[in-house]
Amino acid sequence: MIAETICSAVSAAGLGIAAVTAYRKRFLAAARIAAYSLVPVALVMTGIVGWLADTAFSPTAWAGFVLLGGAWLLFATTRAVERRRGGTRKERRAAARAAREDAVAPAASAPSLGPAARQSGPPATRPAAPPAAAPRGQDDFSDIEAILKKHGI
């Protein structure tokens, strides 16, 4: 009962402010204020305010909110632990299995393939190192010098 009275008073005050705003020739703002001030009365008429008032003063409803909060806290904690460990147990097992399969080098089984599978010719060597460029410090200073000359410094 008190919630409905408060909502009606807020709506009446809002409509009064809208009337003063319209008197000052600000009709668009007055219409917007009137729209906002009609919302509390509409909520009372639909019964939402009564339902919220009953919920706010109900110990059973508050116990339900506490249980919902506890469930959310458990979900958040388990997700944080999963992220810290690196996924669920099933994902960790799959990753460990893949790591064991990849542990064997592909060339390790080449000798067991027999003489026909072996490559003939010299073993592969590393490519030659690229030609040595000028020291890095000299390149940096030449770029800086070019910029300074460009600006006349």
C-alpha cells in the first residue's frame, strides 16, 4: 500500500514539473518528463510494484536470492580454477595424449624403413649464413643524420 502511494506521489510531482516546463515553452522536454513520470503509475497498475514489495519483505525470497548468489559464486570459482589449471580434466588428458604422440621425432623411424626408403646423396647441411650487413649502430645513426639534415639541423 505504501509503495503504491509513493509511486503515485512521484508521478504527480513529475507531471507538475512537466507542466512548469511546458509553461516555459520547452514542449519537447515537457513531453519527455511527462513520459518518465507516468512510468511509476503504470507499474502500480500492472501489479509489478506489489509483487516487488511482497518479494522485498519475504524471507523466503531473500533465501532464494542468497542461494542464487551462492550458486553463481560456485560457478565463478570453478571456472577460475579451470582457467588456472589449463582447462577441464578431459581437455588436459587430450593435451597430454597429443604431447606423447608428438614426442617421437618423425626422422627417428627412418632407419627401420629399410635401405630403399633411405635417401641417397650427401646429408642435408645448414644453409650458409646471410652476408654480414653493416653494424646496426651505424645504420641507426645514418638514419638519424638524414632526418636531421632534412630538417636543417
